[in-house]
Amino acid sequence: MNAMLETPELPAVFDGVKLAAVAAVLYVIVRCLNLKSPTAPPELYFQDSGLSCFLLKSCPLLTKEYIPPLIWGKSGHIQTALYGKMGRVRSPHPYGHRKFITMSDGATSTFDLFEPLAEHCVGDDVTMVICPGIANHSEKQYIRTFVDYAQKNGYRCAVLNHLGALPNIELTSPRMFTYGCTWEFGAMVNYIKKTYPLTQLVVVGFSLGGNIVCKYLGETQANQEKVLCCVSVCQGYSALRAQETFMQWDQCRRFYNFLMADNMKKIILSHRQALFGDHVKKPQSLEDTDLSRLYTATSLMQIDDNVMRKFHGYNSLKEYYEEESCMRYLHRIHVPLMLVNAADDPLVHESLLTIPKSLSEKRENVMFVLPLHGGHLGFFEGSVLFPEPLTWMDKLVVEYANAICQWERNKSQCSDTEQVEADLE
């Protein structure tokens, strides 16, 4: 009799278990998707100057909330994964011309040139010289999306194709792109300067490309001639300091490291004949045994140590990372410089962000922009679930470039006015 009386209470117990399970699942989802994280304007680090005041007035995106897609946009992992998997949604197909440059060591460098589709906001001839991320090129969707937007805002665009990255372009020397080699980027910039003597340059680098463009500008003062400004997005600044963090499982960086290393292996092995063939005059330090080590590599550091550093004759991985990182060149850049990182970028450890923060505290030409969300080269926008084709990053880079062009135009007009007044006196 007692058992019969207790039976009706069993469904309530089961309902309690179901509710607890649902609550647990919801808790995990909220934590994984970071749904409780607020949206806010990016943190800005800069010196109080006329330029920074002008930028704050001319670039609304610097002081406006960045609002990622509601469901998944606050997860740096999902933003990074979506960028890595699809680049962008509904990306356009800008039409350009591929240019070939023979380097002094016999390597064939290529870049794609895209003409502007509208008049520039200040009426000047301005070219964006763009360096993509690791193993990327002009045919990547995020690059196509950005180039199309820049063209429509009156910019000519030149996009470097990293040496060995294009599957249909064979290597003509036993060398591929490396972490900080600026030779090919410099050759592209020199071509633009000679072909368009009246143009001014906006230098843009994404991820690894950010390291290359900053290193290039800081190598010599001559590299900054005719350069209006530079924008670097999602770079790590110091490979030497980053290598330890990139081997940690925190934020799944070790897993990302493995995926990127696997992609690098595929690219290198696709050029094995040009790099390791018997007929090839390889660098003295590059041996056939390095190819066998490449097969077993599970990290970018192993690939860099066994193969990449040897293209340029570095004696150790430490020397390679020290010499190829832009950190030791940043203070030599005198043109306006905007450095952009996301606080939730799983590839760039937060300790590395002290580098741009410290630089912005010392240099008036530097502004460091740090939004809460965006992942690694994600920065998607959208209402709830589906992202928009154009990202916050795309719009910010063009908005900043427009502001710098206007700043230079105003300076020029002020100088002309002062000269006229001086002549009259």
C-alpha cells in the first residue's frame, strides 16, 4: 500500500533530474560561448596628441561598441575556427592582374594588383600594400573581401602571395617564405613605387603578415618613404616569447599549433622536389635528413628549427626568432601605426600584448586597439546567428586609412597656408 502511494512521486524525481541535466548543459553552453561577456568599445592605448584626437573624432569604430553575432560571436575559438574554415561568407571575386618578380637568388615572387573602383575620399592616388597571414595569398576569402571593400573606397591594392603558398606556382629556388623575411614584400613595394610614382602607400599586414610589414618598415628609414601609415592585425610581435605559450594546452594553443604545422608540412612537401631534390643546390645547412624530421613534426617550432630557419642560414631557432621578429624594429617606425589584437585571440597569449601596450605608451605615432572579442582574424559581425560578409576589422582598417589620408591632407593645406602668409609678409 505504501509503495502504491509513493509511485506518483517518481515522475517528479525524474523531472528534477532532467531539469538538472538541462541546467548543466545550459551552463556549459553559456561558459563555452562566453555568453555572459559584455560588449564594449575596444580598449585604446595611445599618447595624447593632435593625431590621436583627430583619429578618435574621425574613426567612430574606435569608440563604438563592437557587437559580434549574439549566439557564438563572443567565443574567440568559434570566431577563429570560422575564419580558418571559411574565411568569409559570400566573399566577392575582385579582378586583378598577377605580377611576377625574379628575386636575386632565382626565386619567383608574385603579387596581385587590383585597381580602385571609385574615387578616393581625398582625391589622392593611394595604394594599399597588403601582406596576408601564414601560408596565405590573394585568393583567400578574407583577403578578397577586404580588397573588394578597399577598392570600392578608392584604394589600389597590391597583395603579396607568400613564396610557395599558391598551389599553381612552382618554386624556382630552394626557398619558401619564412616568419620574418621581407624580401618579397620589399620587391612588391618597390615595384609599386616605380610604376606609380605619385602614389602614397598604406601598409597592411594580417597575423604573420603584420610581423613582416612592421619589420620591413623598421629595417631602414628609406622603407618608410611615401608611406602614410601602417596597420597590423592579430600578430604576436615576438616569436621567441610566443614559442613557449604556443606549446601550452591553455586555450587549446597546442592544438592550433598542431593544425598549423600540419598545413605547413603539406605546403612544404608539395614543393619537395624544388626544396630537397637531388638537382637542387640547397643551403649548406639544409640536409636530406631534415625531410624525414619534417614528416614527424607536430609543431611549427619543429618545422622552423628543422627547415625554415635554414633557408636563411640561422644557426639556431633562438637566433631565427630573435632576428625575424618585428619587436626589435617597432621603435624605428615613425609613420602612424595602428596595432590591433583581440583579447580573446586563442593564438596570441595575453603576455605578448604587453609589447604593443608598452610601445603605445612611449610613441605618439602608435595606437593599440584591443577589442574584447574577435578571435584570430575573425571580427565577424551579425545580428544573431549568421555573420555579415564584411567584418569589423575590414571596416576599421579602411576607416583608419581614410582618417590618416585626411590628416595628411589637412597638414598639407595648413603648410600651404603658412607658406602663403610668409610670402605675403
